[in-house]
Amino acid sequence: MPTSHDQWLKEAQAYITGGVSSAFAPEYIESNQLAWARNTSCRDGLLKPRSGYHERSILTKGKVQGIEYYSRHGGMLVAMINGLLFRIKPNTSTTFAVESISLDFPNCDIESQAYMVECSSSLVIQNGIDTAIKYDGADAVHVNKRGQVPRGKHMAYANGRLWVHNGRGRMYVGDIAGVATDSELNFTETTYLLGGGYFALPGEATGMQFIPINDSETGYGPLLVFGRDYVIAFRADITQRDLWQQTQGFQTVVLPHIGCISSKSIVAFNQDIYWRDGKGEIRSLRQARIDSSTPGIGSLSKEVSFLIDQDSTNLLDNCPSMIFDNRLLIGASPFINIYGETSYKDVVSMDMAPTTTMKGKSSPVYDGEWDGISVTHMVKGYFDGIERAFMVTLDQDDNNRLFEIMPKDRRDIYYLSGTATPQRIKRVIDTRKFLFQSGQHYKRLDRVDFWATDINGLVDVKVYFKKDFDSQFTYWDTIQFCSKTTDASTSAPHVFKQLGKRNAPHIRTLTAPTANMVGQDFQLRLEIDGDCVMDRIILHADKNVTQPVYADRQDYSSCTETIVDLQPMNYEIPYTDILFNLLFTNGTGVYTNVGTIDIGKNTQQSDGTVTFNIVGGSFNNFSGPNSAEVSGSGTGPYTINMNGGNKHLIINWNT
């Protein structure tokens, strides 16, 4: 006979102040931790959707070699794409214009990365091949004067001097900034440690970063220079150059066997520096210094090893990261994109202040992985006094997009036919394993209750369970709830209503337990599509099940397949207002969707024309600058004479 409900065993998962941890098996992590999470925030111990991603711009097609914040004129973003410069000025609009910056001649368009740093009077841009570019917010020119910025790659500016690594193990240091404009771009002073005109590094540098120092004259201390397997420090806080040779330990080795794999992964925050090391692990300067005085070498990424350990180190050279909203966001799950460069399917989120009160703050924890877009670059800055953060993506339609991270909006927004379209964020929560007092006795999982609060709009929840050492989760139940939070317009006179978010406490699963729900321990997965806070989860188990009283030995000698659960839930922000490319076979192309076509002259036939058909949907007409040059009707074929150039058409469909 089953026991009464008040005798059921109960386990709870609530107040997740420890974030996620894959450092240990789910049965061994703390009660305030999750085994894993996707698109989830654990801040304040409450499980809610991650920050929203809002589409802001479609950038020029091509390889985005770099993007940087420049503080001039209220703040702007400067990007180099295929060797050309562009600027974006974020404002209060929902979309931003992308403006071309005139340049005396373009940079190399095949180089993977552009390096940018803001000095006192200009933004300096390098790629290791072309001469440096100086951009002052109005004009961009290459620096060709002798004695000015040398050709190089990684750069850093602080304490009045520009430091430039030439890409071959040599470090050059500019003159101290003076009254004259661009004086910090001069490299006429030649005093170094051992004579000559540069500092010699142990090997090629992979990045550099000044250490932020509080209560100092400039806010910056020594300069850290990273290699693949070293970190050295220069006393760049000593601004008088003639004191360098007199300063003992001006150049010192900080970490002899730990390096950095990507200059874009290096970020400074709260008198510390974070980066991905030569093996792809996440490190901080403070942690690495402490760790170097103890046996073994640790890192900060064990809690997210489930994801980080799968990254190929040969694909992390351009791994992006930034600190925003008290979070370290860093790229993960790299893959080769259409331009032969690296995109990152996931973003790892480390919350630096998960719970903060007047009594203090807790240690950093991980939110898990955030997905939905394929990231190539991250950048943040202050625009009209407000800190804002952005990510550049390269989507499967071969278009670069700019997304803004919106911490106070728990939904994603993309553009459909020119209209901002919100989308519910799909997330996954994998709980710890629940032993129900003992992992040595069988019990039956009978019920799961959860408390959903702050419900905003439609929310769908799927519940899965996994018992003992099952390799896959098993579907259990689905529930849907909704809260109307928008006061829709009505005929006059409209009576305005103040609508709040709904709370739905004590939601019980609906299906009855089955025989396959008997085990010694259980783990849950919640797939949540929509905006709500998962306040707590309580499991109920019946211990009154048959317990084996003798050895029940099974035959495991035959080889069998064990199918491993790879988290099948996919989430991606749609891309619709896009530039399509025609696909041609023997000069004939088939166009199958709505949008804009750029036809390249390399697709033309021997007679200088391009022929294509229109299929799928209800085609109306062409518009755009070259629409009058198209001949044809119906679904095609259509012909356009290239006249030695490229053509631009807009395809219009009936709705």
C-alpha cells in the first residue's frame, strides 16, 4: 500500500546563490547550485531569463576585423570591415545608422584582426601589415610620418604613453603626452633598458592590459604583456623615462608558465584582470598569483568545464569577452564561419555580484551558457553618459548584425519586415541530483511542484526527469500559463489599467507516476519558453516500493550503445530583413525568399548578363536602384545586364 501524502519524502531546489557547477557530478554539488543552465540568470538567487538581445543594425557584409568604442562626440563604435572603416552612433532609436568613414586608402581585407586603442586625442587602428590609422572622430588617415606610431598589432595606452607590439616580439613605447595634439603618437624618445630602440619580449605577444589601480593619479598601474605561455609586467606607472634604467625590476616575469590565447579575451575589472589562458581556461590575475604559491595549477573555469573543455584551442585566437552589468561575458563553442574566421555559438556568463547587500557581496558564480546568436565581437562604452554593451554576430545569411544587451528586458527582439518583433527566450534548467535522504534505497518519483512568479505573457514549461545513471532525460509533463501585462487600446473613452505580473504558486505536474520512475536518485530538467521567475522546485517521492533483499546481478558483458543526451533544445534569434545572395548554376539562379539581392558581376554569363528565376511565395515586382534594368515576367526567367558592375535589387512580394 502506498504511504499517505504527508509521509512522502521531499527535496527542494530554491535560492540558487551558488550558480551552476559542472566541476562535480550532479549528486555532489551544493544544494544552492544547478548542474547546468542555458539562457538563465541566477542573480539574487532567483532563476529568470538572461538579459535580452535587441537587434540594432545590419552591418556591411564582409569580415569584421575589429570594433572598438571611441568616446568622442558622445560616444561611437568604430568598426573595420574588409579593410574599410565604419562608425555607428548608438542613440535612443531602436535602430542605428551605419556610416562609412572616408579613408585615404583601404587596409588589407584578408587580415583576420584589427587592433584599436583610444589615446588622448585620437583612435589608433593597426593590423600588423598596413601603417597605423589615426581617427579623430572626423577624419581618418594613415600615419606616414617618420618618428610616429610604428606598424604593429596589440596596443595599450595609459599614463600618457602608447605601447605598441610589432607582432615579432618587440615592444615600442611612445613619447609622453604633452600639450600639443597627437604628441603621444610620436616615437622619438629612445631610452629603453639595455639601449636600442625597443623592449625585447620572451616571444610574440598575444595581448596587453594595464592593471587598474584605485587611489592613484591616473587609475592605472603596471602594464601586463601576455604571450602564449608567459605574462610579464612593465612598470609603466613610472612616467619619467629617464628613471626606467634606474628602476630595479622595471620588467619582470609575473607568471612564467601561464599565458593568454586571445587579446580580445583580456578585460580589466575592479583592480583585477580576466582572460582565457593558452589552454583556453578562464583565469584572473588575482587568482593566478595566489595559485602560483600553492601546489598544482588551477583556473576559474572548472564550474563551466561542461562547455569550456569542449573548445578547440586552435579556434580561440579571437575569443571575445567584456565586463557588463557586473558580469564577465566570454565567448565559447567556437566554429569556422563563412569567412574562414571564428564565431562563437555560446557566451559564458560569470556573475560578479550575484547577491549584494550592505552586509557585503557573495563570491562570483556562473549563470551557465547563453545562446541565440553567433558572436564574433563584443564591445561596450558610455554613450551620452550611459553604459551600453553590444555584440557583433555573423548569421547564416552571411550578414553581420549588431545586437545590444538589455539587462532589464527579458526577451529578444529582431526585425521582421522592418518591424521590431519580440521573441520569448527559451532556457534550460538542470537541477542537482536529489537523493531523498539516501541514495541507497529505491523510491518512486510521484510529483514535482514549482512556484512560478513574475509571469510576463505566455510561458510554456516542459518537465523532464532522469533517474540513477540514465544517460538521457525522459519527458514527463507540460504546463502553460499566461499573464496579460499590456493594456490594449480600446474604443474611446479608454479606461487605463495598471497591470502587474502574475504569480502562480504551487503548480503541480499532471501525469501519474509510472514504473520507469522508480530509482535511487533523480534529476530534473525544466525547459522554459517565456518570461517568468522560477522561485522554487519541490520533488515528492514515495519510499514504499519494493526493495531488493538479495543480489540482483545483471549481465553487462555484451557491448551495447549508450546514447548520451546532448541537450537537444535549440534556440536562435530569427534573421529576416536580410541581404540575400543568388545561387547560380550555369548562369541561372533561383531566388526563393523575400528581401534584397546583391548581384555580383562574377556571376555573369559570357554575354555580360545574369539570368534568374523567382519561385516560392507571391511575387509582385522589383524596386531599388537597378530595377528598371530587369527584363522578364511572372516567375521568370529574368535577365539583367551587368555592364561590368554590380547590381542591387529589392524583391517585393504580395502579402
